[in-house]
Amino acid sequence: MTNKLFITEFLEILGGDNFLLCDLIDQEELFAMQDGIAKLIVKSANVGLPLATQMVALLPNSFQTSTTDV
């Protein structure tokens, strides 16, 4: 996963310009966006993308982190 791919997928989930230009979003559509963004952040953080790991660190109420000691 690269930053470019992350941002591309992030904006696709938001519906491109529609998110920034729309003044009203259907509740179910918003829930789908939130779910998609959260899954993208988790997937990207789990493969070590620094952008996504920083987002996880800055959103502690949304993402639970753990470490495994070997």
C-alpha cells in the first residue's frame, strides 16, 4: 500500500468531489463511508503504511491497538 493508493481509495469511498460539494448525505450512505474508511485505515495500518498508523494513533477512540510480545 502506498500513500497514493491510500488517498485514491479514501476518496473513492467518499464518492470523490460529491462529499465536499454535497450539503446533505443520506444516513446509510454516511455509515457506509465511515465503515469503508475505517476498514481502509485498519488494512493500511496493518501493512505498516505510516500515514495510516499515524491516523490510528490520532484516533484512539476509534481504533484499538495491541502488540504481541514474542
